[in-house]
Amino acid sequence: MTTARPVTPGQAGARSGLLRASTAGFVAAFVGFASSFAVVLQGLVAVGADRTQAASGLMALSVAMGACGIFLSLRSRLPISVAWSTPGAALLAGSATPDGGFPAAVGAFLVTGVLLVVSGWWKPLGRWVSAIPKPLANAMLAGILLPLCLAPAHAVASDPGIGLAVVLTWAVVGSVRRLYAVPAAVVVAMALIATTTHIPADSLGPLWPHPVLVAPHVTASALIGIALPLYVVTMASQNIPGVAVLNANGYAPEPGPLFGWTGGFSLLSAPLGGHAVNLAAITAALCAGDEAGPDRARRYRAAVVAGAVYVLLGLGAAAAVAFVDASPPNVIEAVAGLALLGALGGALTAALADAGQRESAVVTLVVTVSGVTFFGVSGAFWGLAAGGALYAVRHRQSRREAARAAAAPDGTQCEDEPEGGAAGLRLSSGSPRT
């Protein structure tokens, strides 16, 4: 008869650390998928995907980001979390079907993947993206998100029973733990739809994923209207913040290779309908923070578990598409809108924080929200172009005024400065207030 060996404190700590890492990875994947899969589906359908193509795209993205996360985490022994581009999906959701249909969108996805790869291995391109004024990039993102974030209000107005239940669930759970607010709203929405909506069995279609290859078609309008804005929002809203999250948790990987590898996996998913994968930002904190265990050197296991769960969730993509397709559209759109409210708030705050650039940011926001299209190019591009033009004019004016002020002798006044202008301000700022 053999006796069980006692568990040493070190072994107990290792098991506890593995359990915490596995739990954090599972939660990160579930939250990441449940919070935004409806946005991804909306985006793919908006640019021309049919039901099977949307299911194929969702599956390709899930498998690509799962496999990329596993690969990068095992390769670097760092908790590198990878996700699909949620802001990119929101961009697609606000776009129209391009000339050439979904094949033209797939061509744009491939170009975005190439740009992500080039950003990783050719630093000037990454610097050019970083040179875009942050208020303008955030204003463009806010303009993309705003129409989608109106959906919860529309859902409450059109279907008060389900709409209010979903919104109240989101609010109540969010007041306790914000991270779980949207997944809880998803669960409630699915339960209410299943119990209150008659969904014929034959309308669900196949529940097993079926990869659909789409022959890409490259068009100028899709490159300008989809590929370039998709690349900008993916870099500015996902990849760069993703690196910042890792740095905040004490990890300092070289960003270039991470951008390059995520671009490579984006290229693999594009022919199957995937728009882009990138570094995770919000869920990355779960895998890189204390929730993943006390041993920082082993937190990479959380990202590996998250990647494996993403792959498994991808296998259920067809079932998710079938359920969403048979459900009331306003409810699904409401869930997507709730998922994007936090991103909208952050984008608006960053866009309007600098008073000197606020006007340019507002122009970017308004033009993007307007949804105007010229030459088949969507409003996101024109919003950034309009805001950028105004920013360039204002920046040139401010530099010219600064040069005049620097060149003027002490005690003199610039020609175009009104009586009591700057000097009066300096005097009043130093005088006591009454």
C-alpha cells in the first residue's frame, strides 16, 4: 500500500498559480468574444458578406487571434494577448458595401494586413501613424462609434421589454464589475430572445463552421475607404494601447515584431473573411495583471489559455451567426452598442482634451458621423482629411504667431495684436482679483 506524498508549499503555490492563470485566460477570452462578436458580424455584413461568409470570417478571426496569442506567448514567455480589431469592425459596420462587393472588402483586408506587417519591420511607417495627431485619430474613432452606440436607445424605444432588460442588466452588473457588464447583457439578451421569439428550426441553418474562401478584388475606393482607416484605427486604438498595457504591467517586449506577427495572422484570416487581428488592450490587462497569478514570469500561461479558448469559440461561430441572424436585429445592435460605450467615452475624452486642437477634432468627428461618401470612399477617411487640413492651417498660424512674438523687441507689440492684448493679459494675470 502506497501513501500519498504530502504537497509542499511550493507545489501548492504552483498549482494555485496555474489555476489563477487558467481562470484569467478563460475569462479574458469569454469577455473578449462575448463583448464584441455582434460588432464583428455587423461589420462583415455591412461590407457585403452573406451569412456563410460572415460565419467564416468570425471563425477565421477567432482561430487566427487564438493561434497568434498562443504562438507569441510561448515564443516570448510573455502574456501577449491578441484580439480582433473591434474599432475596425465598428468602422466596417458604419460603412457601405464597396464597389465590387465583399471581394473588394477582402482585398482591403489583405492590404491592411500587409500594412501591419510592414509597420512591424519598417519603422518609418509606424512613426507616420504615430505622427497623426491623437485628437484627430480619437475623433475619427468616436465618429465611427457614435452611430452604433445609439442602438441601445433605439432598442428600448422599439422593444421596451427586451431592450430595457438588456440595458438594466448592463448597468447593474457594470456597477459591481464593469468587465462583466456586456457579457451579462449578452446572456440576458440570448435568454430573452430564446424564450420570447419564435425561431423556426430550419432558419438556423448549419451550426458547424464552414470556411469560405473569397477571391480578393482590389479597388481604389475600398483601399482608401476601408483599408487605410482600418489600418489607422487598428494601430492607434489597439496595437499601441496593447503595448502600453504590457508596459504598465512591467513587460517591455519589442513592439515591431508583435505588430508584424499580428499582421501576418491577419493576412492568413483575410481570404476567409477576417478583417484584422491585433494586440488586445482591455482583456490584455487580465492576462498580464495580478489576476493571472503572483509569478510574473508565468503569467504567459493565461494568454495561452485565452488563445486556446478563442480557437474553441471560433468553432461555434456558425451557431452564433445563425442565432444572431434569426434574432430581432435591434436587440443584437443594442448589445453591440453597449459594448462600445466605454470606447466611445475614451475616444471623446482624448479627442477634446486639448483646447488648441479641439476645433480640428470636432470637424473630424462631425464629418465622420455624417457618413458622407465621395468617389465611393467612406466618411471616416474624409473626416480625418477634413480635420487634418484644418489642423495643418491652425498649426501653421500658431507657428507664425509664435515666430512673430519671438522676433518682436521687448516692450513692442506685434502688428496684428490688438490694443491691450497679450500685454494686458500678462498684467491682469499678475494683478490681484477683486
